[in-house]
Amino acid sequence: MGVLCLIILALGPRPSVAMDADPKLSDPVLQETYERLTHEVRCLVCQNQTIADSSAPLAADLRSEIRKMLAAGSSETEVKTFLLDRYGDYVLYKPRFRASTAMLWLAPLLLLLVGGIALRRIIQRRADLPVPADDDEGSPPAAPSRS
Amino acid sequence: MLGQATLSAPCKQRRPDLALSADLTLRSESGTTAWRFLVPLFLFGLLVAVFVVGLGKDPTLVPSPLVGKPAPEFTLPRLDDPARTFGRKDLLGKTSLVNVWGTWCSGCRQEHETLLTLARDSGIAIFGINWKDDQQLAREWLQSLGNPYVAVGVDQEGRTAIDWGVYGAPETFLIGPDGTVLYKHIAPMTLDVWRTEFLPRIAAVGAEP
């Protein structure tokens, strides 16, 4: 029961601590884009936080920069390109697929493939093994009758 | 007891195929035994190698996409005289260092001696970007500790720092005579880093510092 509760808690929506004290953008669509973006951008000062969660001064600067760009009509892609040009792929929690990030994206698939092939071979080999004929050998004779 | 023995002996003779197949199974198993141990051992070794390499790396060092590209455009008011500016054009025509610092940054205090030494002995032009700092404190810092900089620009808002991809201080950029970013060093500057990372790159662009 306790374990179940923990699982439910872990899967449920987590309350996010907003470090963002700035007023919202007037356009609700832009505000939504802004919130989505800031939750995808890594704060490089504290690395395991998004800039939406981080209280680092740099995160605040980046939030205000993103807000300015969106208000000035920049698209989501333009904002991401802006950040990538300056901070590199690491700044996005979901990095682009490129030569340098290919392993990151493909490793899980490759491992699954290797595991699948290994599993298949093991199953096949087991299936090919002769069924041990242990009907009358090996098993202790059932109470020999001395008649 | 006797009855059992006499019973099993003719059994084995009657079914030689069973004995043979059991023997075969055994042999093929011993043939793959080596692999059964070697493959997991190899995979484990690979994993250990990955971890050992990973442990030796500093995750706070993020490679800059600016290296190899033109230094970003900027114009900042100078710390010594806000009426004058320091900008990208000041970097052209010579190899130079752009050092991002602040009086709030302990690593900057740590590297200050090194910067003074470099400015005096290597002759390279060192420029400073004073990042989100108290200007009065910054001026006092240079007065009391010595000033290694040819010019210092004040980046109060941190906007120029974003363009340079700065995410901590101190950071030191090596700029070629054509304004290309040749290298970025994250962490306090040391003479060791200067010799191993900066000098070869300066030599590669064929410029005397």
C-alpha cells in the first residue's frame, strides 16, 4: 500500500517552484510558449535545473531575454537557435539530433536491439536443445516392489 | 539392489543414442563456456572504461559553440571612463584575451596574479568584461590589486555575457587578430593553462602575443 502511494506520488504532477517573479506576458499564447521554453532550457550555472526553476542570476537574465525576444515576435525556434548559438547543445534538455548527440539518441535503441538479439539467440538455442529424456533415468525409482 | 543394477545395464546398451547426445551437449557447452564468461566480462570492462573516463571529466565545463566563430559584436561603456566605449573593433589586429570577471567572484581574485604576470611578461593584450558587478568596487579592486587590462567594459545587465555564452566567472577567451574566438578557458587562469592551451593556439595562427 505504501509502495503504491509512493508510485502514485512519483508519477503524479509535481509542483514546480516558480522562481519567476516577473509579470506575465500580455498574450496568453506567448506566455504559454515562454513557460514551455523556460522549462526546456538548462541553467548552466546549476546544470540540473531548468532556467524556470533556477534562482541563479544568469537564469533570470536568460528568462528576461527570452521574454523580450518573444514579445518582439521571435518564434520558439528562433529563441532556441539564439541559445544554441551561444551555449551549445547542452543548454537544451532535449538536444537536437546531430553527429555529436547521435549516440545519446541512438544508444537506447541500440541497446534494446542488442538485448533483443541476445534474447532471441538464447531462446532459440534452448529450443534446439534435445529434450532430456529423464523418464526412466535419473529419477529415483518409485518404491521398488519386491514381488 | 542387485536387481536394480542388472536392470540399468541393459538399459544403457539399448539406448546408445541417449549417451551420445548427452556427450555432445556437454561438449558444445564447454565450447561456449569461454564466451559465456568473456562476453559479459568484455561488456563490463567497457562500462568501467566509460565510467572511468566520465569520472575524470568535469561536468561543469561545457564546450563553447563560439570557438572557431567570429567573436560576438558588442559595445560596452568603459569602467575607467563611461563616456568611452570598449567593443569588438578594439580586439582586431592583434591576438588578445577577453577575461570575464567580477569582484564577487573568488576565482577572479585567485587568477588576478596570473593575469598581471601575463600582461607584464607575455605582452598579450588583456581586455576585461566586468560582469554584473558594482562599478565602484571594481575600480577599487583594480586600484588595490593592480590592473592587467588594456580596457574593461562594464556589462551591468549581463546582455553581452549572454552573447558570449558566459555562464560563470572567470572565463577567458582567446581572440585571433581577425576577431575569431580561438579558445575559451573556463575556471581561473593559470600559467600552466597559458602554456599548454593558449601558447600553442597563438602559435598556430602565426601571431606573436
